[in-house]
Amino acid sequence: RAYRRLSLVRQADKHVQEKAKQKVERDKESSSAAKFRVPVDVQHMSLVFRVWRSDAPHHRAFWLATLGYFSSFFSTFAVAALLPITRDALNLTDVDINTANVASVVGTAVMCTFLGPVCDQFGPRLSMASLLLITAPASFAMACTTNSATFIVCRCITGISLAVVVGSTFWTSSMFSSCIVALVNATTAGWGNLGGGVSNFLMPFVEQGIVAISPSTITQYTAWRVALFLPPVFQCLMGVLILVLPGSQDLPDGTYHHLITTGAKHRPNSLAAMRRGWQNYRTWLLAIVFGMSFGVELTISNVIAPYFYDAFGLSLAKAGVVGSSFGLLNIFARSLGGFLSDQSATRFGMRGRLWTLYLMQISAGCLMIAFSRCTALSPAIGLLMTMALFVHTSKGAMFGIVPFVSKRALGVVGGTVLGVGALGSVVQQGIFLAISALAPPTVVSTDRLCLLIVGMMMVTVTLVLLPLVHFPAWGSLFQSAPSQLTFDRSLTDEIGYYISDYDEDEVRRGVHLEVAAFAVTSAETERHPSQRSMSGASLVDVKTDHEDEDDDEEEEEEDDD
């Protein structure tokens, strides 16, 4: 009998493997047909991404996450689009403007790091909606500011709202399967980032339209204040919809509160998740690398319209249109990065994802260097758009990797990567601030020098740090995966890697089972194709010893019958 137990549970003979595999397929088919309108995996995550749909819960979560993030970007960068007018109305110096930009990004970085554990503990819906509604008053107050001090404070608080990207990424990562997670995350964040491009494009026209209503009584120094009331109204609307719209839920099977109350989900331990997420060195390496793409986006969104206004003598509206091209490419470029990451994983596993990010980000840095040296308008616009394409694809490729660092600490890892990534913009805008304080001959030469330094930083950091990211079962950029992989709970396979985030007591209580199921699923997408062998043995091996004993007792009863 002992030998039989060992062979059934530990060695997972062919008969048990086939039964487990058939059960997985039956569960997949029945759950898809009975509860969801899309095919799902064993965790009820969607296996397809159909952007034209909005049915609950998967695609509704995608649209709410996307539009919620869009509203925060729209509000934060609305004032940047009107900066050539705002700086004259408020008598802002270059130091004031750069200080406000840095304060905005610092607010983003701090809140991203904090919001990750909050998402792990309370779910993405409540986290996103609360942040949108709490920071909206600062966007309203921006329209009423009268001096540099209040301008800087309002910019800092509105920058905090950008941390909703942590909730949006967490939400879609919880709704869509690992085989398409990069594409979905990239599309969510990319279309959310469109808010920056839309601000640069739309706000100058809104301001001009307000002036046109009554040119004799409304000047541009009044119209910009009226125009700034539009973005926070939309932000408040999205915060409310995330909370109250039917079908809006944190996970495929329900909200955090409902699942924990009914016992379907263990109550998260955010402190343990924070500890595990921050102890994983991959979190910090990816975060620093991300600072060279996400940080660049935040920096460029703040400075690009004034740069074309000053360097090439464009009008406010034209500079806004040119500057908006950087953000508007998010409509497809970031999704392209996620798509390339998923396709690379299909052919080469996790190493394909790493190489995609590596090549895209180094190319973006080289283009930034070329852009900083360009003095003619047409080539500058062409270089800007090409650079934007590679920057956005780099961001999309990054979040094809982040969900696999730690399933337990998904919010912590995502928040840390985004937070430290935003700090990359703090460093970059600090360079702008420091060089501006040295009083160079012209503003244009200052900006070009800063852009050159930022481009060199992108190339250097990516070249040095990304090759150090290594996954035990999947390898790294320059190191292949182990030749033999099984599911034996060792630290060299997926199950051992993800379960290592739990202590013995948590494993005994079965807290790790959701993560173990994710490990089995990720093996099918992140291993090299020659090593993929999905089998029921995986599902048998991840059971706890306590469950193994219960299964043995049930089998004994069946034998007695």
C-alpha cells in the first residue's frame, strides 16, 4: 500500500497523468461554457484577448483598467501641454518648472511602491478607484493656483494619480492567462499612456476654443484655467465607474471581499508579500532597467512640447501636436512590444522575452542620442517618432517579464518596478534641473545636452543590468535553461521557484495552491519549446502532504467498495 501511494502521488504514473489531464480539460470546458463567455484556463483566466468586447469579467476589467489609467495621465499632463502660457501667467522660472516636474514624478514613484502591497491586500478595484478620487481635487486646484509654490504642490499630488498603473497592471494580470499577459498588459498601459499624448494634442485646442467664445473678454491667461477643469471631471467619473459598474470585479470568480468572505480565497498577507517581493533581486534589476523606458516617457511628456516651442519656433498648438506624437504612438507601439514578447516566448521561452526587451531598449537609447544632436525640424520629428516606437515597445516587453518574477508578490513586484521606474524620470529631470541651474547660454542647448545624457544612460544601464536577470528554470540572456526539468518541487523548476515564497506552515495549509497552478501554466509558455511537456503529473505533485493523505484515504475507501 505504501508503495502504491508513492507511485500514484510522487511518481505520477501514466494512468494518473492521463486522468489528471482529462480532468483539467473537462474543468476547462465546463467552466468556460457554464460561467464565462470566453475560453479560460484552470485558474479561470481568459485564454483570448478580444479588444472589441466589454463583457464581464475579463474584458470589462481590461477597459476599466485602461480608461482609469488614461484619466490619470490626462489630468497629470494637461498642465504640461499648456506650459508655455502657464509659465508666463504664474511667472515660473525654469527651476520652478523642473522642480514641479521632479515633484510630480516623485509622487508617482512613492505611491507606486505603496500601492503594490495595497493591491495585494485589498484588490485592484478599490485601490484604483480610491486613488483616482483622492487625487482629483488637486487637479481642480491646479486651475486656481496663483504662484510657484502651489503649482509645485499640485503637480506633486496629481503625479500621485499615475500610480493607478500598478492597479491596472495587477488587474489585467489577474484576468488573462500567461500566454497573452504581455499583450494585454502592454495594451492596457499603452492606451492608458495615451492620456499624455491626448493632453498635448487636445488641451491647446481647448484653450483656444475657450478664447474664441469671447475674444474681447477671455484672454489666454484666463482660458487655460477653465480648460484645466475638464481632465479631473473625467478622472472622477472613472473612479466611480470602477467601483459601481456591474461586472466590475477583482478576479474572474468575484471580488476580493466576496471570495475571502466565502472562504474561496485565503486572506492575503501583504507584509509577507512585500518581504518576498523585495528580497527577489530580479525585482530591483528590472525596476532600474524600466526606469530607462518609463522614466524617459515621463520626462519626454513633460519637456517635449516646450522643447519644440523653444528650439524650432513652433506655435503653441503646433508644438503640442508634434509633442503629442510621442504619447499617441502608445495606441499601438506598447501593444506591439507585448505582442513581440509573447511571440518570442512561444518560440524561445523566457529568453525570447528578455532578448526582445534588450534589443528594443538599446535601440531606443541610440535614437535618443541621435535626436539630441538633431537641429532640423523634419529629421527631429522623424527621430522623435522612431524613438517613441522603441521606447513604448520596450515598456510593453518589460511587462511580459514582470508577472513571472513572483506570483505571490505580483502587486509588490509590479509596484516596485513602476515606482523605481518613475524614479528614473526623477534622476533624468534632476539632470535637467541641475544643468538649468548652471545657467547655460540658451535653454535649447541645455535641453539638448540633457537629452544626450539620458540617451547614454539608457544604453549603458540596459547593456549592464538586463543580462543579470536569471530564472532557474528558464535561463537568462546569455545562459540557457537546464537541460532536464521536472516538477519535483526543487528550486530549479517552476513549482519550486514559486512555492519558495511560502513558509512551511502556509504550504501545510494549502495557501500556495493558486501559485502552484500558475507555475504549471507558466511552464507551458516560458520553457523552451523542446522542454514543454504539460501533464497531469504537475497537478498531482503540487498537492500538499495533507491533501495527499486525504486522497489516499479516498482511494482506500474506493478499494474497499
